[in-house]
Amino acid sequence: MRRGIAATALVAALGVTLAACGGSDSGSSGSKGSGELSGTVTWWDTSTVGSEDKVFKKVAEDFTKAHPKVTVKYVNVPFGEAQNKFKNAAQSGSGAPDVIRSEVAWTPEFADLGYLAPLDGTAALKNQDDFLKQAAASTKYKGKTYAVPQVIDSMGIFYNKKIFKEAGVQVPKTVDELKAVSAKIKQKTGKTGLYLRGDDAYWFLSFLYGEGGDLVDAPNKKVTIDSPAGVKAFKVVKDLVDSGAAKTDATDGWNNMQTAFKEGKVAMMINGPWAVADTYAGKEFADKANLGIAPVPAGSAGQGAPQGGHNLAVYAGSKNLDASYAFAEYMTSAETQAKISKELSLLPTRESVYLKSDVALNEQIAFFKPVVDKAVERPWIPETGSLFAPLVTEYTKVLTGQTTPEKGAKTVGDGYRKLLKDWK
């Protein structure tokens, strides 16, 4: 949903009122006065069903070992629905969880609307200096902390080593090499080189950054998606599809991409740490050593990859704030992050976790950590989470030939200027 700044301010004021008088479905906390946490903490998790969710559910419910009078209600909410579902529940004052796994771009938006509890001085924040600076950046809004970093991520190119060996090719380092490698893979094996997800604009960002572009220039309040660099990025992805180097889709991109890669129908895909566990479940990767990961091929301006990740935020209207703060701290503690990293190869947000042997020796984490260190941050403004809606529409249209790169970029830029009222 698009919101102008004026509308956002209005809803923010409404949100503060509703947060004060509303609340989640959880029972009230018995910690005040007794010193012992009790009641229910409802947690909305947005992790991948079938792989990540099982691990997160088990780890979350283990919170009760230290707090036996607390019940953790685990709810997996599809990632694509969670942002609006949380806003609707928080605005109505009914049905919002106590804790939500918030994509990094959602955090400043939820904070601006008044839906999140400030965490400074609460039990949610411990050993703050241990958090990676770039992970902590998305948790701040107007001088306050509204979330705790849970995982951080970026993107790389996943490749099937057996197919590469059969085709006699090396990992491409540039977009031009990607086209050449894909052509040889097709010639030698009959398989498509790259599956490029076409229904999620996050997959476009590496190409945008690789051409020296960006969504917006926040410090100068300027829209940049329709700059020459932005137009060129659209041309690059369209050329990959038109040339046959990549296949794409307009719907159900995640499942189509994962299935094609796991079954060995394509040699490469662009993805992040969150996809490792699911990828290993494919028949092509029963031998985990067959999975290779490398940086996304560079564009004309260099190699670029987006910074992503998730935070844990506490709903301002929770009826069980004390237990919710403690749960957020537990789920982001060094011990818990180490467990999750071992099981899922997700990147921790704490510096100290990278020193633990199980994490330090994890090949996938060892690859992604340097990528994350150089990843491009998105602007931490309330509207960042809304920038993807107009972008994904035009990105899909460009890839599927329904519009041109020039028209697509212009349409997105016009949409951004409507959203960001006083921006150029």
C-alpha cells in the first residue's frame, strides 16, 4: 500500500492511540510485583516453511525452559503477507502479535506509525556493542531503538558444480561473462544458465547497484531509480532473458526458481543465506559439496549486493511487554544465534558469534560475511518498505516484455515521487 508522508503522519497518530488502548491476544504478564515472567507471548515468524520454520519454532519454544510460566505461541505468517497483516492488526488494535519478525525495511515504517515499543532501557537490548553496525542501523528511528537485529543477509549466485564441470565453464564474475557461460552451458548440456526470479524486486537490486544506481538518494531527498543507471539496470536484466541466458517468471517465482535449481534444470540462481537449507533438500544437492556460491556478477559500475535481514520488534500494544522484551533478547542472544547459524547457515548479527567454531567453519557463512560487510544499505526511512510495490510491478513487466526499460523506470520514478511528496 502506498502512503504519502501526510497520510503516514495521520496513521502514526492514530496508531499511538490504538496501541495505547488496544493490545494483542496474549494474556497479561505476571512479572510485575512477582519478579517472574508469565502469560503468553505470541510471535509472528516469517521464515521459510518446510525448512527454516521448524528450527525457529523449536528454538522459540525452548524459551520456556528458562521461563516455565510463559507460553510461546508460534505463528508462521507468509513473508509476503506479514507487513500489511501486522499494520492492519496494529491499526485496529486487535490481533497483533507481541513480537514480530520484521524485515529490516519494515522497522522504521512500523516505528513511524507508532506500532512498536521503544526498546532502549529494556531487557530486550543486551550487549548492544556486540551487534554489527550495519545490522543495528535498521533498528534505529529518530534517536530511539525499536528492534533487535536477528539475522543479516545479502545475495550471491548459487551454482551447480556438476553442471559447471560438464559444461567446462568457470564461475562468471561479470554480467558479460554470465551470458557467455550460460550460452556454453546451453550448448553443452541443453540446460538454461540462470533462473532469474521475476516477481520480487529484491532480486533486481544487485543489478541496479552493479550499474551504479539506487532506489533513492535519501540525504538529498531525490528519486534516482529512473536515472540513466536505473534504466541501464532494467536493460541488463531484460537482455539476460531475451538472450536466453536466463529464464524468468511472473508469479510464484520462489517455488519455480527453487524447484528448477534443486532438480538440476538450471545451473544458477541468485539467492541468499535463507535459501541454503531449502536448497540442500534438493536431489542435486544431496551431496552438499555440489553447491557453490559466488558473488553476484558485476555490472559496468562494479559488484553490488543489497543488505537485507530481519529484526525482532515488540508491539507497542502488547499486554505482556516484560515477557516480550525477554523473548526478543533470548531470540537474538549469542547462544541462540549460534544454534540457528549451525542449523540453517543464516548469518548472525553479533560479532562474537562469528568467533564460535561451528560458525567460523561454516562454508556458507564464511562466504556471505564478506559480502554482507560490503553490501549496500537501503535508506532507513519509513517509506522504504513501500518502495518495492511499484518497482516489482514494472520489473516484472520489463522482464516479460510488457513494457520497455525506459518506460518501466519512469513509471517507478513517478510512483516514488507520489509516495515521497516533497522529493525531487
